[in-house]
Amino acid sequence: MNVEPLLEVQRRSYAGATSGLRSAWPESAALDGRRMAALLERHRYCVLATGRTDGRPHASPVAFVVAGGAFWIATVEGLRLRNLRATPWVSVVVMEGDADEGERGDAHRALTAEGPVRLHEAAAAYGRLETEWLRRHEHAPEWAVAFAEVRPERIFSHAVD
């Protein structure tokens, strides 16, 4: 998986980050290319956050692939697609690890990305993504009416190993 375009966004994001963000998610703990690729490869699903037209958030787990520096998410006709049409900007979260009950400091990794969305008709987008989608998900998203292409403008990551 080529994550170099995502790493470049992450470098720019940290360069413009506030001191509060840098304190909570220090750049020294950010995922490098190998660890970012491994995290994204291990997870076929992420949490996608969209905004409703009345301003309320909506978050849900979604299947994704990464291709050409973008997250690609298949979607059905419904709330998510209405939200994407009305407000084409999202946040994506991929994370793993959690402290066991009574323990602190267990290994964990997280990546958060946000950016604009471009919607594509499902058949046209799937033609470009078919090989990667089938490798990761083992079946075609025959239920999808559209693909959301998320080209992140901000990426932050954090790892405690």
C-alpha cells in the first residue's frame, strides 16, 4: 500500500498544528510509512463522520480502501449519502488497541483524517478499485450506489507501542 501521499498530508498537518494538538498527539509519536501502511492494511473498516443538514453529526463504521492518496468508501442511498451531498466534508478514524481492565499504557495506534469528498457513480469508481476492493473485502459492493473519494487535507496519527 502506497501511503506516501498520506504521509505528505500528515507532514503538512503537523507543520500547521496548534500547540494543543501537538501536545496531545506529538509528531514524534506519529506513524511512519511502514506503521501507517500496516495499520491501514490490518483494518478493512473505519469510522466515517459526516454532518447532517441541521448540524448534528453522524458517525458509522464503513468499509474502505486506500488508493491514489485517497480513502474510497462505498455507500448505499440513505442518510450518509444525503449528508455527503449536502456537506461534502468528512472525518475518518482508524484505530486499534485499548488498555485491558485495570491496566494503562497498552499499545494503541490511531489515525484521523479529514477532508473534502467527491462522489462517484458506483460502477465507474468500482472499475478503478475492483482489484484492491476484492483483495480487502472478498466480494463486490453490489449494494453500493456511489463511492465517496476522501482526499484528506489533514492527517494526524499516534502510536504507543
